[in-house]
Amino acid sequence: MVLILGAVLILWGGFILYASIFKMERRKDYVDDGRLGSSGYLEWESLMKLLNKLPYRLAKSVVIIIGSGFILLGAWVI
């Protein structure tokens, strides 16, 4: 069970890192003007609403740190 939980955390962190590195390339990708819950990715949408007030580079850095944290937590759990 611990192995499955660790693997899920690592995959989740990998998804967050992928999204922050490759999907947040322009300011337009970062600005969120949609309704919360409309795309199905509730965590991503709520995070973007929260980070919408920060400068672009700082917001991208915070998202990369969060993704790295999930990967490290998954490795620690395993």
C-alpha cells in the first residue's frame, strides 16, 4: 500500500512539473479567467486562481517547487 501511495505522489508531482514547465510558456497560459471546476482539473484551477495575483516567473517557480515537493514526498514514502 505504501508503494502505491508513493507511486501516486510521484506521478502527481510529475504531472505538476510537466504542466508548469511545458504548459505555462506564455503569460496567456498563466492567466485564468474561467469558472472554477469547468475543466475538471480542480486542483490546477484553484492553484491558478491563487497564483493569478503573482508575477509570472514567481508563480511558475512556486508551481515547480510544489511539483518537486510531491515527487520528494513520494520518494520518501516509498
